[in-house]
Amino acid sequence: MSFAESRPSLPETLLAALPLQLPPEQRAALEAAYATPARAYHNIGHVAEVLRHYLDVAAGPGWRQPREVALAVLYHDAIYEAGQRDNEARSAVLAREHIARWWAEAGLDADRVAELIDLTARHGAIARDQVDEETRLFLDGDMAILGAEPAVFDAYDRGIASEYRGHVPGPLFRLNRRRFLKGLLKRERIFLSDYYHARYDAAARNNLRRAITTKR
């Protein structure tokens, strides 16, 4: 079996539900990006989960620019190296390149796709009134893992630690991770949109309290 055949891929059911259908070459390039380097959390499985949240919103509040948001979901972690500060910017560049290559005549707003991806670098530091509702919903979908079932949240937390192992000294990672989680917990609203706030705030706070008080 070749690497391409064994590489994790996006579920067909999710892709079929999107408002645009990726050409096979684009899909292969995207999945290859998420496979390198090997990742414990920021992988194609994470993208699939955020796509599920995207589709939930599509069936509820709806999206003003559904194609652009879908592409932002697909590409938001395409470039990911633990400890690097330019992952989001590089992911946005890759999204632009792929839009130019495969969607040049489709009338897509590449600037909007890149803007959404860039904003994921500021999770936990964006005020509700700084962004529009569509942006809130997009960012919240990426952070919905905070309000997942405890076992799912714990797997996410372990995955983040695994990705940073070997890139950042353990004590420094634990210090910064705890600081980030505490910062989220102190916020008046963990989720920017009413849609996610109502569904996940209580569970997210329980998960965060547990993560902060658990010895690592």
C-alpha cells in the first residue's frame, strides 16, 4: 500500500455536503498537506470535525459566504508546525494558491478566506464586537472541541501536548498551556457567537477547570 493510499482522507459524506466540490487534484494536495508533519490533533480528523460544525451552522443560522467559509475550514491548519508563529499565515497563502489554481473563474473571495484563516491565530484574544457574526461562527467551530464530551476533550488536550513534545521544553509548554486555558476560562464568553455559547459554554468551562487542576 502506498503512502497516498494509507493517508487519512476527508469523509466523502462531508465533502458531498459542501457548497463546492473539490477537484481530485486539489483534494489530494490538501490531504497531503495535513499529513505532513505527522500530527496528533491538527490533522485531517480535526478538519472533518470542524466541517461537521460548519454543516450544523449551515442548517441553522446559515452562512453569508458559504463557499469561502468552507474553504477556510478546509485550509485553516493546512500548514502546522508546533511552536511556529506563522502557521496560520502560511496556511492562508496555501489557500490563496489553491484558489488561484483551481477556482480562478469561480468568483471566490480569496481575501475573505485568507482573513478567516489568519484570525485563527488569535483564538482567545478576539472580542465579540471586533468581528462579524459569520466570523464568530467560523472561529467558534474551530474551538468547539472545548465543549466536547470529557473523554474527547482529554484526547484533544493530550494531542496538543504530543504535538509540542520535542519542539518546546515540557515545563515551558505546561506553563504556556495552563496560561492559555486559564485565559479562556476567565473570559466572560468563551464562544463569540450566541449559537455556540448556548450549546457549549457550560461544558467548556467544566473541561477547562478540570484541565487546569489536573496534574500534568
